[in-house]
Amino acid sequence: MICMTAKTLGAFLVVILTFSCITASAMAASALGLAPDLSFTDDSSSKFPITGINLGDATPARDRATIIFFGTAHCWNTNREAERLVSLYPKYRDKVDFIIVDLSNPSSAQRSLIARYYHGYIPTITVLSSDGRVIYDRAGETADVRGDTSRLESLINSAK
């Protein structure tokens, strides 16, 4: 039997709660935005198009839909699809988990996602339902017109 004083137990609970919060907050990318100075007409952008917090995450949600974005710098198609995704982020950030994979600099945790869902072309979007089923897993832009988010939004809504 392990005995703890109230002070020791309190400190132990603080550590557990802190770890839980850190783990929970690392479950998805957040605070998504576009990198500055992106080009949407040529391949001159040297920065990965999406900025944010927890971009190295690779954990699909277990209780809600997940969208996985695969891309790289120097690709105007990736930049335009990133623009669509980031524009929808404020509307869906509390309903859908976002995983962002920079194929030039993936985290070690993201390598299994690359092996499973990435098929060699950028941008690639994978949408998983709340029960983990693949709803969409294709390369290329989800629209022909810059700023058109209707198809991507429809895919996200079909996964919720």
C-alpha cells in the first residue's frame, strides 16, 4: 500500500492534470494561418504555406472528424489548397481536428500517416470520419477556382 500526505497527493494530481492538458492540447494542429508572402500563381514561395501550433501532431481524433493536409513549399497548388483549408479553420476548429503535414519536414510521428495516406502527389487531403473511416483521400486541389471552399467544406461536413 502506498501512503501519501495531502501535500504529496496534491502535487501528484497537479502533475497528472498538467500532463493531461499537454497531451490533450497536442492532439491537433491549432491557430492555423497562412505563411506570409505566399504566391498563389507560381512556385516561388519557399515557406510551408500553413503556420500554427502543434503542426507536428499525427493523432487522428477518436471522437470527431479529422482532416489531414499533406503539402510542401514551392507548390502553388498546395498554397491555394492551404488557403482554402485555413479559411475554413475558424468555422470548424471546434468540430474537426486538423493535422498538417509538411512533407519536406514531417515529424517522426507523422511518418506513419505519410505511409498510410500519402500517394506521392501534392497537395493531398485525407478526411476521416469520427469513427476513423476514410471519407476522402485524394491528391490535387478540391476546387478549380481560387478561394472556392464549397467542395472542401462539403467533404468536412460529410465526415462529421
